[in-house]
Amino acid sequence: MKLGVIGAGAWGTALAQVAARGDSPVTLWARESEVVDAINARHENSIFLPGVALSPTIRATDRLSDLDDLDALLVVVPTQHIGAVLGETKVAGRPLILCAKGIEAGSKRLVSEVAADAHPDSPLAVLSGPTFAHEVAAGLPTAVTLACADEALARRLSDRIASATFRPYASNDVVGAEIGGAVKNVLAIACGVVEGAGLSLNARASLIARGFAEMTRFGMARGARQETLAGLAGLGDLVLTCSSTSSRNFSLGVGLGQGIAAEALLSDRKTVAEGAATAPVLREAARDAGVEMPIAQAVCDLLGGAPLDAVMDALLQRPLRPEGV
């Protein structure tokens, strides 16, 4: 199976490295000509994944037409740009493996819904889980969820990308895999705030647990299965991104917790913290579903410039209730 990757940020480049193992040829599309030149000339994405030696079988291009003869495409552009990029891409019914984590602003659509609208004839899969790009590209071990309604396609895709250090676990719960990845980005910002404000480890552990409860309530309201949210794409990814400055969302939260304005933090980034765009969309989608998500609301308030002390007080003074509620 010949694979192409749409999007040459850190995660897209890491997935190209995964797909190239065993000297398999992979075509990697990037919008930035300097990224294309660096990968093809020096086998390194020095802008988004510096210091990682890439397989020489990865060929970068800035022409989407170079993907036309491939068997399947991994889509790894930021969520808010997926609709536009897929609109420019000739897919012709080929499988799309969706690897971005978020919810589209305005429409409140999941990435799979955006892709299905753009290419209704293409089978869809979602790849999600605890995956820091630099670790994946370096060949360090991890496991992911590969969610697809077509079990035979899921097996073929898993066989193509699996290795001793990259283990896909199949699921048919596409919605659950997507919601886990989207919500954990917002919760990672909240955990970063805890770190930046010096609230220490008890507070972070409590926030992860209560955040997971929010993820589960929202996911099940949208049709996800609880076991998916408790798996790699939900809890697994949540634990990873809520505990390390390697997470862009966690790092954004650290800055917010230190009192730095959101505008300054976001304007100083060449990479995307998906949770910043997802938080307000998630808040509205949760309201539509009749689901309370106070931590997500707190993140929205902080991104909107609300004082940290006031946001913390609002969370900590909420009425007590049974844990399962």
C-alpha cells in the first residue's frame, strides 16, 4: 500500500517516518517550500522536527497532485484548515486516515464529518493516541487507536503502519477516538495552568480525573463508547499531554498560569496548540448536547482574558456532588 501524508508539521513528519520504515516510499506534502527543500536535500525537517534524521525514502512535495497515484492518505494538517486542504485534494474514493485532533470552529463538526462532506465516497479512519511527534519519529515505543467502520480496511492500514515500536489497536468507534483527541487538548491547557500557577501535583491529578469525567460525559452524549474514551485515544493521550511541556497545549497553559496573556502566547508560536481553537467550540457543542464541562469553560475564560484567581474560585466553589455526576 503506497501512502501519502498531507501536512509536514512535526506530527505529519513523524507519521511519514513511521510509514517509511522498511524502506517503503512515502510522499509528504508541505505547504512551505523551505520544508520541502530541507527534507529532500538533507533528510531533516529542520523547521518543525529538528534533529531527527528522516528516512531517505520520504519524498517531500508542495504539489498536491503528486499524491494522486497513492493508495491512501494520512491527513495531518491542523483541524481548522482540513476542510480547505481536502477541498484542494483529488481523493477519488481513496481511504483517508485522519490524524488531527480538534473540532471545526463555526460548524462544530468533528474532523471525520468535515472529511465526509468533502469526499463522501472515501472510507475514513481516525488515528489517535499518546504520540509526541519527536518520540514517534525516533522510534520510541507507543500504541495508538486506529478507528474505522470497515474492519478489513482497519486491518490493512494497521498492517501497513505497524512496527515493533508503533502498535495500532483497532476500533470501530470513530466518534470516540475523535472526541478523546479533541477534548484532551483543552484539558492539557488546564493542566498546564496548574503547573504554571504552582498549584502542584494533587491539583493536577484531581484535574485530570475530573477532566476525564467531562470527556466521558460529552463523548457518550455524542455517541462515543466509554471503553474508547478509557483507552489510548482518550485516557492514554490525556495522561501524556497533561504532564509534559513537550505538549504544545500544556505549554500554552503554563504560560497562562504564569499570567502571560493568551494573545502573546499564541502569536509567538510557529506550531499550533489545537486546544486553543477547540475550547470555545467544545463549550458550545457541550451546551448543545446538554453536558456540563466546567473545566472546558474555565479554559475558555482564561483564553478570553479572565483573571486566573477568579477562574479558579469559580471552579473550586462549585456545589459538591457525588463523584459519578
